[in-house]
Amino acid sequence: MPLQSRDDLRNIAIIAHVDHGKTTLVDAMLWQSGAFRANQEVDERVLDSNDLEREKGITILAKNTAVRHGGITINIIDTPGHADFGGEVERGLAMVDGVVLLVDASEGPLPQTRFVLRKALAAKLPVILCINKVDRPDSRIAEVVDATYELFLDLDATDDQIDFPIVYASAKAGRASLNRPADGELPDSPDLEPLFETIKRTVPPPTYDPTAPLQALVTNLDSSSYLGRIALCRIHHGTITKGQQVAWCRADGSIERVRISELLMTEALERKPAQQAGPGDIIAVAGIPDIMIGDTLADPDDPRPLPRITVDEPAISMVIGTNTSPLVGREKGTKVTARLVKERLDRELIGNVSMRVLPTDRPDAWEVQGRGELALAVLVETMRREGYELTVGKPQVVTRVIDGKVHEPVERLTVDCPEEYLGAVTQLIAVRKGRMENMVNNGSGWVRMEFLVPARGLIGFRTEFLTETRGTGIAHHVFEGYEPWFGELRTRPTGSLVADRAGTATAYAILNLQERATLFVTPGTEVYEGMIVGENSRAEDMDVNITRERKLTNMRSSTAEELERLSPPRTMSLEEMLEFIREDECVEVTPTAIRPRKVVLNAAERARIAARAKRGHHPA
């Protein structure tokens, strides 16, 4: 029997590089489709719902929403733009029939654009190119369109794929047009109608075989305090009704009969109960407590599992363990035991397909692997806010052995910076064993360079790069492939100041030290032996007594205390701290504090290990 299509439905994903306006565009689409009342108070970027997303201004989790437009329901998946959350993009693409590729009218296609587009072309999805932010004063629309065509040719797109429609938009103003505006001008249409029409024309409606049994693929998970675990599915064939018995096909090949206790469909931002859903619909089902991403819900009489979702391999790992510092458990109500930490990491694996947790040789520490350091830092930050105390090691790369040789991941780094910093940036990357692939100077005073750099070299790169370019440079990187091990990299030229005893930091001690180092602590901070209190200006570590008090004399002076000025300490975020630490250091993370420390706290023990390493014995 021929395939039939559902013309009242379209499923699209919005993909783009970070900060090119995906979530803002979804906002505008929701507003213009009448999802909100005119007087309703709605936050900007309404889909970035969790606190971390709001603070960082980025999307971390893929989310779906549905808008009604002219009798057609359009399901929209908003995806993250960071490659670190690549697993989310890949899941999003498994649910849709077409994509809207957003490109910034000034920045043009960037590495992430390449990454998400490669995924979309591999999945054979039709693409609508949307040139966003056309009203930027520095927009260069014609060049960006040409660069996007080149990118499609680079990625070996077929003739049909290259023949894509182009929409020019300003998501912020909520306007889109098919006519190219002048650079820096708004589109000539007053709303997003041309974009909606293009979606209806270009994206095919979901097709299905009316005779085929039920098949629905689980692409995401959510939970509710009332319904428990909720599975988000896309129905490929057949229909599903509330209360129906279905076959649940698991990863290990086993099949179990389960009942759908609740069936929900998304309208704008709310999930509403539904009685029945058909092919192409994106639904949420409850009633299956252990369901996982990639499982299939099928017909109990004729179960046919769908192929599972595959995601890219992890490239970065770090060891996360329980807090082992002397200050553990000082804060009220924190979760400090190994069992609680392990449970939380296992829970993360349920909804996050791109992460792995492996055991280490210690019972209270686990190796967590992910796509990038941002994804791992977000996990640690989330756990910290939930009240966990952790010790987090330095991010390492995940190597693999190919033909008997150790290979390590290589990233493609794109740097935009003003011309005057060209030398400084090139030198910075040369230290990290990067090699230049391409350099473009379009005469505007800015240069764009492309490098291939080992992923190890990029750990800690961001902070230094921003310092070198006085905060003006823009750097983005995306996973490229594996190359043979590059050898030793020495990226941090400075040593650490390590506290040699427990106590409280004093102003007097800080005053004497601040000439030679940058400090991280203020007077009155509690310190312990082995805690890192500052960055030494020389390459070696230095043990210091930061608790030293001033000896009192019987001389009186009214001004002696006044003249001593303390420099403010350097405060670092969790990501910066993870970039800063060395191999023999780690970070203690608690709900209220982030403290860098040595892995081995005792100074004498550290000296013994260093002496052993010098003699050529590795530490036991």
C-alpha cells in the first residue's frame, strides 16, 4: 500500500551556531501564532527555562514546542548550539522531517554551523536557510549566503539539498522576508508569515504506511513529580491511545508489555492530555518507570523495534568523586556520601545520551566522559546547586588506540580577532601544537583563522586567549577527528601557592605575598594544608604560611595600619578553575564555595612523590 501523508502537521528543528538567535526566533514564532494572550507576561527566550540557561544565555537542553498556523500544527525543536551538547542536537534531528538553519548575517557560518549541518545532511533532511540579524549594522548578507553555499558543497550535499530556499529575518523584530534587504535594513515584511509559508512548502509532511503496526521512538526524557518519568516520542507509524497496551522494546532486545497511563501533547508551552495520537505526532507518555532514550514503543502483537539513536563518542573526561578535604560536611544539609554521588551520576545518564560514567580504582570516585569541558562543567554546577559536595579532577582527553598507536581527539578551532593580535594568537596556538589551515582577511581590520589543535591544548585556552586579545577575540571549536598523540604540551607557565597549614588567612600574610603572586583568598578565609591560595608568578609551586600573624611591638603608630593596601583577590568561575588547575591538582566544589587544592594534601608526601617522579619512578 502506498505511503500516506498528514498534511496538517510539520516537524522542524531549528539548528545553528551558538548565539545566532534560535531561541529568540522560536519566541517570535510563538507570539505570532497566538500562543500567548496579548497581556500575558512572558520572559524573553521563554524556552531557556532552567536557571543555568538563563545565567549563561545559552540553550543546554533540546526542547519542543508546537505552534498552530493556518490550520497546520508546526512542532518546533529548539536545539543547543554548542558542540558539547551535540547529543541533544542528534536527538532533536531524529524527531523531525526538515530543519531551519540559522546563520548570523555578520558572522556567517561558524564551526558549529558546520557540525549541525553535517548531521542534518547525513539524515537527508531538507534545509531552509534563514539569514538572521539582517538589521545588524555590520551585516554582509551576500557574502554570508555565498559562504553558506560553499559550506554545503564542502559537506558534499546533493543537488536537491543545495537547492534550498533562503529567508531573510530579524528574529528580534519578529520579521522575515524572501526578498533580500539591504545590509543593515529590516526585512520588508511586517511579520514572520514568509517563514511560515516557506516551512509549509519546503518541509514535507510526515508520511506513514497505514497498514504498518505502531512504531514510536523515544527521543527524550522528562520527569514530573506527579506522573514520574515521561518519555517524549515521535510516532512513525500507527496510532496510540491513552490506556492502550504497547510493547516496550529495550536496548538489550527484551520486549515487555506495558500500559500507557497518560498521553500528553504539546500546545505552545504546555503539555495537555490527549486521547489519541497518530503518525508524525510528537507526544509525551507516562506509565513506564524505567524507559530509556532510544527505546521503541511498538504493537504488542507485531513488535518491530526502530534503529537506536547514535551519538558521537565522548572526547573529554574528568574524575568526579566525593569531597575529601578537611572542610567536608561543614555546610548544612549537603550530600557528601559516595552512594549519593553515584546515584546522581547514574540519574544523569538516563536523560543524557552523550555522557558515560566509568569506575576508577577508588571506590569514591568515577570517571565521567562527555563531549566537552562545558558539558562537564554544567553537570558539576548543576550538582553543586542540588547540594552535593564533590572533588573534581582536571579535564583529560579520551584517547583511543588505532593500529597499535595512541590517538587523541583533534578540534577545528576558528578564531576571529583584530589584526593587531594576529601574532599573539598564532604564538598562543603554536605552543599548543596547533597548525593553521586557513586564514581570511576581508579588509575590515579583522582576521579569521582556522586551526587544527589537539583537544588537550584547548583545555585552559579560553582564558589566555581573551587576555591576549584584550577581550575582543572570538573563538569557537568543534570536534574534527583523531590524530596520533602530539607529545607533551606545557601550557601553564606559572606555579601554585600552596597553604602549608590549616588556619585562617590573615591580612598581614597576604600583604607580604601579594608582590610575588596573584591571590585567590581574602583575610578571614579558612584554609587547610594543601589548599591552593594563589598563583605563583614563577613556574614552580611554593608552600606558604598564609595564616602568619603580625608580631606586636610596643611602638605605637596611628598610620602604620592604614597605609597597607590589599589587592583584591582573583575570583574564578568553576570553568575557569577547571582550566587553571594542573594534573596534580583538583577542585573542591561545595554549594557555597569552590576551592582549588592539591590531590595529595600533605607537603612531605608531595615532595616524596616529586622526588620519585624525578628518579623516573611513576607515583604509585
